[in-house]
Amino acid sequence: MINKMTRSGAGGISRQSFDQQAADWLRDAIVSGRLTPGQRLTESALADEIGVSRSTTRTALLHLAAEGLVERQAYSGWSVADLSAEDAWELYTLRKGLDGIAARLAAEKIDDEGRQRLRQAFDRIAACCSGSDRVGLAQADVGFHSTIVDLTRHRRLRRQYDMILGATLLYVSNTNIRASREAIAEGHQQICDAICAGDEELAQNLAESHVEEHGIALMTELSKKAESAPALIARI
């Protein structure tokens, strides 16, 4: 249940804060697996569980629908989005472009403060790799790539990346189940080192190959449920 006493300035309870907190609660429930792919959702039941009104719950669900985490079903409410090879292909081909551009621009603009921020983001990944918190590792992973986007100081890129963060978190948490922790740490270490060294071409190549490798691994897994996956993998 979210904190109902969140306030905005001197004016009372912030409705926007409620919407965001409810969206955060739902996102965490989906990424952690408490709400599973394909599961039916009702606004009234979720409102009771989260501790907010149905209208706030509906707004939160609309936020997650925009992120690709839930789908609205005609006449039957909502459902958690299914993981699919097609959706993974769309997300990872888009990420390959965005992450590659971000890594190149970050390497071009990196300064001492940026190096410190990026290394701290990598340290969070390294710390999570030594534990068993799958969601925490996924959050640290996505946070690392999001930090790179911040370092570009590119507002339009930041806005575009924000639109896929929720879906990226969901798919990364599923990709990381199968990847070795050593490989996860090593891959991000290489990207971090290239950006901190200001090597624009290497940073872009590493970021693109990193996304492509994990995208292919995930689509290969999902191919067990979709015959179209091999063709999609060839196009990433």
C-alpha cells in the first residue's frame, strides 16, 4: 500500500504523486513477477490492494500501457502484457540505436563529474551481481544505461529513452535470469571504461553489441513460443 500522506507544497495531498506512486507499485509488481504476463487485472481489486481510488488506479494503468507493460482489453478490463519475440525484437532494435548513440555522445562529452557518476552506476551493478536480487540487478542495469543517456545532455534523447524504460526493465529482468553475473558485470565494465576514456567509436560499438547480444538471447528463449522469432533475430 502506498503512503497516502504524500503532499505537494502547502496545498494538501498531491494527486499527481498518488498516480506516480500507484504506477511505481504496479511496475514493481510486474517486474518482480508478482503480477505475471497475461494476468487479468481489475481496477477495483488493484485499487483496494494499492490503497488508492479507482480513478488513480486507472491513471496509473494508462501510464503503464504507454510503457507497454499492460494492455487494455475490450469489455474485460486490463491484463499484464505478454513477453513476446516480436515485442522483444521491437524493443531491442530500438534500444540498439538509442544506446549506441547515447554511448557515443556520452564519450564525446564526458568530464570528471560524469566519470564519477558512471562509475558509481557501474558499482551498483557489480554489487548486485554478487547477490541474488534479480529485480535489484535489473534496476541497476537499466539505471546504468539511463545514466549514460543523462551524460549526453540531449533532451530529446532523454525523452525518447524514458518512453521505453518500463518495458526495458521488464525485459532486462528476464534476460538477466539466463545471463551469468560475471558476463553482466564484464559487459558493463567495458562500456564504462570506453566512455570514461572518451573513445566514442568503441563506446558505441560496445553498447550496440551489448544490447544485440542480450536481445538475441531473449528472443531465442521466446522462440520456443513463437515460430517467427528466428526471422526476427536475423533482423536485429
